[in-house]
Amino acid sequence: MVIERAGRGIALLPVLAVVFLLPARSDTFGHFGAYGAIFAMVGLSMNVLVGYTGQISLGQQAFVGLGALTAANVIDTGTVAAEPFTFALGILAGVGVAAGAALVLGAIALRIQGLYLALVTLVFGGVTADAVFTIPRLNGQEAGVSAIRPDALAGEYAFYLFALAMVALCLYVDIQVRRSKIGRGLVALRENELAAQAFGVNVTGYKLIGFVISGAMAGLAGSVFAFWTQEFSDKDFTSGAGFSLALTFVVMVVVGGLGNRTGVVIAAVFFALISPSSPMLGWLSNKTHWGSFYFDHKFYISNTIGAALLLQTIVMNPGGLGQVVAPITRWFAGEPFSFHGDADTSTTGAQVADVRA
């Protein structure tokens, strides 16, 4: 037993080195790492709504944008660093506004499913971008609203650690929700909404809870994003950029594995690094003298990679990355290493019976 634990600890060292030591090597790597952490938060928010609840959303970028817009406007630092209190207030305000918007969207879309729900969320994302993010008073007269970090988080590595702490918070919420009566209710809705309702599950209430939790996590990601860029710019969420983000968020949760938080986090970090707005690919292309080619074709490059991975997941690996890494995650959790985990024999009836209990 002691040898097994030591082996797991040794195997975990390279992962810890990549997570904590690589971003510490330079501000550039710390900057990239914080961007990956922001995408991880968005991925976890999508996992709650799409993976657990089974509600398709093409408007998640709107919640991220609302979080960024609110946080930046609450503090509006100008050219000075934010005070710790106003910084925290901006973060909380971004979370609250995004959660409130998600509640409204969830209430509107209560009786809508499948393709129609996807269309409603897509319209919501587009309308929010064009009608809210472009208001001159909120976007600094199109010049952007400054959101300079507090002095304690001015360094890229310090801010990366903060972003990592926010990912840990989202993971904690995700784990606690999934283990709770709320999580069982959300999964019951995903499996069979009519059966869940027949067993007495409050479909309306659980759907709204799923939307609110997802929106709050996305708002947190947006608030952190505002301080990562140190400004809010509507250009990050409108037109082609916003639609590209919407598709990326859906693809990364499918590629990661619906309902699998480990796979979703890994996929989110990967898509953060290849997204059109990724600072890493731009940095690499300049280092390798492919800068002009990359900037002319960056949307095509990321979309092609995303489409290929999506098709590969649907056709060959429906469980996504979560299924691939499941033997490793089970081993780290203390189980014997095996490529074949215990089959999930639970049924919808069992899920909803647990909810009623």
C-alpha cells in the first residue's frame, strides 16, 4: 500500500511541475497558463449545463462577456491598480450578473429542448453581444474599460495562481453539486425528463438551478478574463469572435467528455491554446516566422482542428477524453489500474428515486 501511494506521488510530480513550475519560468508562460485556466472555468460551466443537465447552449460566451463587462465597469480603474476590496467586489458582481442573466434565459427556455433550445441560446448570445456589449457607456466609448489588477496580482505568475485558485473553486462546486441531491436531479433530467417528472422531480426548479450554476461559473471566468486582459473590450465577444467562442465552448465539452470534469478541463486547456484568440499560437508563429500565415488563417486553423476532434470523438470515442484518461484518474484516486472500470448500472429510476429521498 505504501509503495503504491509512493508510486502515485512520483507519477504526479510531472503534472505538478507542468502546472506550477512551467508558468513560473517566465511571464509569457504565466500569461498562457492563466488563459488556459479561464477556459477551464468555462468548460466546467458548460459541463454543468450540457454534461449534467443535458441542455444545449450556444450562448455561453454571453455569460462570460457579462462577467467581464460587469467586473470592469464596477472597478473602472482608469490608470491605477484596483484596490483589493473593489477587485473582489467586481468579481462578485460579474458572477451575480451572469447568474441573473442565466436565470432569465433558463426561465424563457423552460419548455424548449434540443435544436430549439440551441437556437434560443444562440440568439441570446448574439443579442447580448450586439445590444449590451456595444453600449458606449459600458464599453468605454468603444475604447475599452480598464480593469487593472491589484498590486498583489500584478505579476503574471501571481495572477496565474489566482486563476488556478478560481478553477479549484469551480471544481469544488462541480464535485459537491454532482454528489448532492441537486446533481442527481440534473442527471435525471438529462437521462429522461418525462421519467424524472413522473417520479416527482421538480423539472422547472432543477433546470433553473442548472442554468444559474453554469452562468455563475461562466461569469467568474469572464471576470477573471477582464483582469487577465486588464480591460473589457466588446470586440472580444461580438461578431465573428463571439460566434467562434460559442462553437469552441460546445466542441470542447463534447471532446472532453460530457459529464466528465477531468476530460473537460484537459480539453478546455487544449482549446484555449489553439483558439483564434490564443496568445500562445501567436507567440509561437512569431518565433517560427509563420506569423503572417497564422494571423491570416487563425480562424481556419482552430476550426479545422476542432471539427476534426469533434468528428473523431463522435465516431470513434463517444466518451471523449474523459474516457481515455479514466484508467489514470481511477488509479490516482486509489483504485487498481485497469482499462475496464466498473460498469455504471444505474438507471434513471434509481437516479430520481435518490432525488426524492
